[in-house]
Amino acid sequence: MEDVRTRRGADIASGHHLVVANLKLKLKKNWITGITALQRFNTAFLRDTDKLNEFKIALNNRFQALQDLLKEEETNMEDNWKGIKEAFTSTCREVLGLKKHHHKEWISVETLDRIKEKKNKLVSSLQQIAVANGIRSTDVEYLV
């Protein structure tokens, strides 16, 4: 909301007034997930020497098989690139795996606990005041 104003209109013996608001709305694009989506591999595994060696061996085996296949057949540059890309992505998918997205929560559990604790303190203080003033406890819950 950018701006909110009340407009006093015709007096009709009511306490209501017209409220006018300017809103700014941001539209988001819906991303299509699927095969065409960018695949991010978990490259943090490459810091581990065992995983790095496993990745190197698997990639060398794939490229060796691709070279043998390309020597037998006569192919153009596009087919060569598709083979290289497929060998690399399949090796990454098998050895490294896809990167998992961890979205940060916008409000923590501690904050929620503090909000609940504050509300409980408010209710208890209102109940103490209500007992002193002779108000029923159901009315106190309504006030919160």
C-alpha cells in the first residue's frame, strides 16, 4: 500500500467513511520446472578427495567411451557437443547429485515462541486486572 486516505462523504448518521487506497502490485513470473530448467550440481562434494577421484574416473570412462564411439562413426560438430554435454551432465548427476535448495524461513521458531510468550503475559495481566475489576474471563479473552 502506498497511500491510504479517508474521504468524508454525505452525512447519513453513520460512523462510516469512504477509504481510498493506492496499491502497488508486483507480478511474478511462474517458472516452469522441467528438463529445460538449469540443473545445479552439488560441487561442494568435489572438495572431498575421494569424491573428486571418483568423479575423475567416471568422467574419464565416459569420455573414453565417447571417443571410441566417435572414431567408429562420422559425426558433425553438433553431435560431438551433444555427446560431450550428455557425458558430463550424466556423470555429475550420478556422482555429485543435484544441489538441494534450502529456503530460509522468514520468521524463526524462537521469534514465534517469544510472540506466544508475550501474548500469554498479556492475557495473564489482563486476567489479573479483570479479577480486580470484576470482569468475566471470557470478556478478557475477547479483548486479546
